Amino acid sequence: MKYTYDRESDCAYIEYRTPQAEAVNSVPIRTNMVADFEPDGTFVGLEILDASRVGDWRELVEDQFGEEAVMGITKEMFRKVLDKPPSGV
């Protein structure tokens, strides 16, 4: 798992696995979170917008999902973990 943070945009990115495809599908899952998936639906990473307002986002993500729990998770499995997904996605 790799963490990056951009102070200028206040965005954090947690890469759970290196994408195998050149393009990924980005799905907004909460107001300040966007999940990235391979074309086959495999979860690869999570972007947190306004990360400084979340507090300790690294701990939040690890506590909620755990590193091993998200390795290979699919879009459908990920949606079950979170509250309601946005409509039309």
C-alpha cells in the first residue's frame, strides 16, 4: 500500500495495488472520496479530497478497510462496505 499527499490540492491517494491497465474507472463513493477500479472491477486505489479536513486519513482508511482486506476487492464488494453509493453509478 502506498500513500501520497498533494498539499496544493489537499488530496491524498492510497494505492492498494498498481493498476494493470493504462486507464482506470473512477467512481465517486462519498462527498470527498473517489475509488479507482480496473476495467474488470478490481479495486486499485482511493482518492480523498480535502484530506486535511478528514484528520488522520491513513488511520481512518486502514481501520475501516485494512490493507489485506482490500487487496483484490471488487467494485460491488467495496460498495457494500460504504454507506449508499451515488445513484446512477
